[in-house]
Amino acid sequence: MPKPGPDLFNPAVSPKEQKHIYSVSEITHDIKVILENTFGEVWVEGEISNFRAATSGHFYFSLKDQSALLAAAMFARANRELKFKLEDGQKVICFGKVDVYGVRGQYQLIVDKVEPTGLGARQLAFEQLKNKLFKEGLFAPEHKRELPLMPFSVGIVTSAAGAAIRDILQILAKGSPCVSAVIRAVRVQGESAAKEIAAGIEDLNQFGKVDLIIVSRGGGSVEDLWSFNEEIVARAIYNSAIPVVSAVGHQINTTLSDLVADVFVETPSAAAKIIVDKRNALVAELDSLRQEIVFIITEMINSLKGGLVALRHMLKSPLDRLLEKQQLLDELRSGLNQGIRYYLNISRERMVSLIEKLGALSPLAVLSRGYSLSMLLPQGEIIKEAAKIKPGDKVKTILAKGAFIGLVQEIAADNFNSC
Amino acid sequence: MKEKQSFEDDLKRLQKIVEELSGGKLTLGESLKKYEEGIKLAQSCSASLSDAQRKVELLTKKDGKYSLERFNQAESEDKA
């Protein structure tokens, strides 16, 4: 609807009051918000034209088809991951975000990934499905179930005629003959394969008498393995109450079934080897547990035996103690003898010295110098004062040699000095 | 399934016995009892692992009923 032009002659009503007038920046900003919010991340298919690699390492090009053109930029950080060269005329699918480059008033696709069409279409579907399942949490680590300690019965979903079943059974027969296998034979490639694989997993769950399920097929082309990328298989694995090991293809073909499974290995043989390894580890553990028990009990018995020996020793000891006492007695006795001898010697020496001392003090020694000693008889009392005797007393006088007895005739009046 | 369960139970019991024995709080009589039980458990677990009564069967489903039949490996190898 054509709008009336602004009335230059009647500016009584300001246009500003009537409607909002954007600045260029404002409207560009709003466009940017609307575009980016509407599209977010998208896949766009088209043909590359005007391809230019800037010195900065960024790529600039356009995507076009019969009737339209879309500017695109792929920054260095993203294009470093590219596995092929971009060229004009190439048909590709780009994954990226719609962006508005305000400076030039341009909208463009900021490209994150580019894939050639053909393989790309399938890859695209795969990526989309992977993304969807990822968001739903099918690959979440917390959903992974632990494999049983020892699966004695293994369900195998694979082709009955393939190399996979042959490899798995061979390795189990050799390394883990205690494990029984329940095979649910399915087609592993072609139209109905995915449905059969999914049904096989469900059947084994319903059947119930297996501890672990291996979903497997041998190596092949990406197309051969494609059934294992189907949603129905991924969901069957996710919904399995029994832990699932995915062993599809060889080496680096990672399928969705690998991502959903509780454990994934690169080859069917590797799946069987998990079980063999589990068995061997358990055999070793049982061995060590048994050894430990035997060791503990042996130790215990040895220690009790040790206690018994100690007790027996204590029982024997009265005799030992008697012998000890006897020995002590002998020692004391010999000590006593020595002591007595010593004491006697000491005593003898002391006696000799005393006798010598006595000799020095003996009055007899004085007598030898001409003194004599008189005693009043009969008492034998030494006469030290003349006043103690009287005439007529019998006196014994001892000389240095011999003695004589005499009678006192008279008491001299004075001492001998006056004689 | 049943074998797996009893195996796991036995192994757990055995581990517990070893733990109790190494705890050193048991009398000789108790220890000897545990020892006997432990050795029996170890033997039965080992026997399960050495059992060679391995079966390879094919699971088939007919009218919603499951049945097992012998799997002929030689035949499958020919086909492969």
C-alpha cells in the first residue's frame, strides 16, 4: 500500500511521534538479530563461485544456484579442517551460521564445514542424526552400563555366515571355553539389515538368558557398514537392558552403534578378546585370593605354633631353674672361699703389723737398755712408787735377761736421784 | 544369567572372607571355617572359569516363541 509522502507544509505532527525511525545501525542490528535468530545453524547446498583465499587465510566465496546467490566466508580456523580444496563450480553443502556484515550491508553465511555433494548428502544425514541422538543423550557416558564381571553367556547379533562370527567363536573357544554363545543371525548389510539388527538386539533382551550382547560385522566399505549408522539400531542398543559391545568393521569406521554402545571395539576379534581378558583376569584374581587365604592361615598357624613353643619352654623351666640355682650356689661357694682366704690374709697382715707395733711398745725393749721392772708378789703388781711397798715384801725384778726375787730390806727415804 | 549371578556372589563372598581373615580379629576356629569356605568358593569359581561345557546355539523365533538350535559353524565358514 503506497504511503502518503511527508507533508512538508504541515509539520504540526512530527513524524517521530507517529512512527519509529531507525538509524542505519539500528535497523542493521535488528536485521542481524532477526536473521541470526531465525536461521541459527543451517546446511546450505549450492555451487561455489567467486572463490578467493585471502592472505589472512580466510576464504571468501559465493554459493549460488539457478536463481540466487549467497555470500559466504569461511575463516581460517574453520577451513584448516577441510579435507579437500574449494574451487569455483564445485557443488557443496555448507554448514554454518547466517550472519549480517553491517559494514557492507551484506548478509552472508559464515561457513564452519564444507562437504562435497554426493558423499556429503549421506554424511549430512549422518551428522544430523548424530547431532540429534547426541542431544537426546544417547551417547552420554552416564548411560553406559558396566559390562558384567564375567559374561558366561554371550548373545551375538551378526551374520551367521560372516567372518565376524567365525572370528568371535574361534577366540572364545580358545581363550574362554566356559562362555556359551547365543547367536541371533541377521543380515548385516542391505535394505532390511538395520531393522533385523535392531530386532536381533530386542530378541536377545526378550530371550534374556545372555549376560552381554555383541553387535558385530566384519570390515567393509562405508556403505557396507551403513546399517550400523541407522537410528533404529542406535535406539535398540540404547534401549537394551543387557550391556552391548559394538564391534563393527575395521579400525577407524566409527558408527553410531559404536557411539551408543556401552563399549566399542574396532573389530569382532577385539570384542571376543574383551571376554577372554576378563576371564584371564578373574583366573589370576582367584589364584591370588586363594594364595592369600592359604598364606593368612599358614601365618596364623605358625604364630600359634610359636606360642606353643614358648609355653613348652616355660613348662620345662623348673628344672632349668634348679640348675641355675645350683650354678649360682657354686659360684657363691667359690666366691666365699676366695673371700675367706682374702680376709684371712688381710687379718694375718694386720696381725703381723700389730705384733711389730706391740714389740716396739714392749717394756722388755726398755729393759734391754738396762732398766728393770719390779713387781710386788704375789699379785704381780708393777711397782711404780716406793710408798706402795714395805720392808719384808717379796719383789720380783725382771731384767733384760732373766729375773730374780728379792726381799725389801728398807725403803729409801728419798728418790734415787739423791743416792 | 544364573551362572553369572552365582559366580559374582561367590566371588564377592570370597573377597569378603579374605578381608575378614586379614583383619586378624577371628579366632582360630572361625578362621579355619572361613578358610575352608574360602577355598571351596575359590575352587567353584575357578571351576566355572575352566568349564569347557561351552555351547554355541542359534536363537530362532517362531510365532513369538524363542528356541535354541545347534549352530553349525563349519557350514557358516563354508558360506563365508
